[in-house]
Amino acid sequence: MNERKYKGTAIQMLMATDLIMDNAIAMASTLTAARPKWTVSYLTDIKGNIASILEDSFGIKGTTSLKEVTSILVTKEIAAKAMLQQVKTQIGIDFRKDEAKRKEYISTLGFAKVKSIKDASQDATIEMLVTFRNNLTPAIEADLTAAGMNPATLESIKALATELYQANALQEQKKIGSKETTATLNAQLNDIYDEVITIAKIASTLLTDKADIEKFSYTRALKQMGYQESEKKPTAEKE
């Protein structure tokens, strides 16, 4: 099997390239002036190929609902990380004179599961949230609020734990049908990636507005689909 050329899962790549093609179609008049081949029809055909692979190979009919769920996940994840960091920092300050209790709360509430909250993966963040929700006993909560922590922050984190867990489950349900890629499918995925990245690279040289150029960034589009770099970066074609 040929090595895959792209970062992210196959579904993330297809969703990211689909987003790039949406942007290309929206700017077709500008792009066609420099590349006559890139008509709306041509660009729409590529988008159609992406949709066909998603449906035929992964059981996903259209990307809209999956994108929406992913967007919700990313938004909630950012909010959750910010609040978790606030609580961890306050525990460190409020209980700095009681080292045993500080360590106990950091461990019990799940903060010891990751080295860095802001760099935690989506799965690690959800695990941390669920641990926090399940282990925040009335006694611990009373101790934290007595030290000065806002009870609303604790309630928000517990609510986000449930919301993120459910949203993640829904996202996985929408990916039913995903499977190990065969050699033929892998070749199709690489071809789609190559085709869209070629358009993205050339489009970036034709445009002058920074905001428009960013719309053709594969890395940016991929992150919008929930992708996060692992500590050991996979080999992939550079943009």
C-alpha cells in the first residue's frame, strides 16, 4: 500500500479539502482568470468526488452535519481547557501551604493525566473532564469554594464534561463505516489530496489578501476539523 501523503485521518483530510474547495468555488472568478481550467464546474466536480468517497467508503452522506458536530466539539473543548486551567492554577495557589491536599486534588480531579492542559488531545481532555465531574465530591467542592473558587466555574466544567462526552459520541456515530483503507482507496485519497493541495498552493500565489490566502491553508482547515499535532509528527507533504 502506498504511504498516505496527508496529515490527519482520512475523514479529517476529506473534510478539510472539502472546505478548501468551498473556498475555491467562492473565488472561482479570481482563480479562473489565471487558471482557465478552474471553472466552477471543474471545481464542483472535485468537491463531488470528495463527497462520493465520504459516502461510498465511509458511510457519510455529506460533510455538513459532521463539520457542525466537529465545530461544536472544538468550541467546547477550548472553553473546557480554559476553565480547567483556571481551576488547576487556583488549586495550586489556594493550597500552596498544604502540599498534601494540593497534590490530592490535582490527582483526584484528573489534572495529573496530562502534562499540559492546553496541549491535551481531545480524548485526553474529555477523560480529564469526566474524571473531574465524577470525582468532585461535595466535600471537595465545598473546600474549593471556601478557598475562594467560583462555584459557577465548577458547575460549568461538570456540564461541559457531559456535553463534550455526548458530542464526541455523536461525532463517532457519524463516522460509522470508517475502516482501514485499502490500496485502491488509499490511492484515491492521495489523488484527492494532491489535486486540492495543488489548487491551494497555486491559489495562494494568486491572491494578495492574507485572509483569502489562509482559506487555502490545509493546516488551518485540518485544525478546524479537530486535528491536533501529535508529539511525534507524522511524515507528510509540506504545504
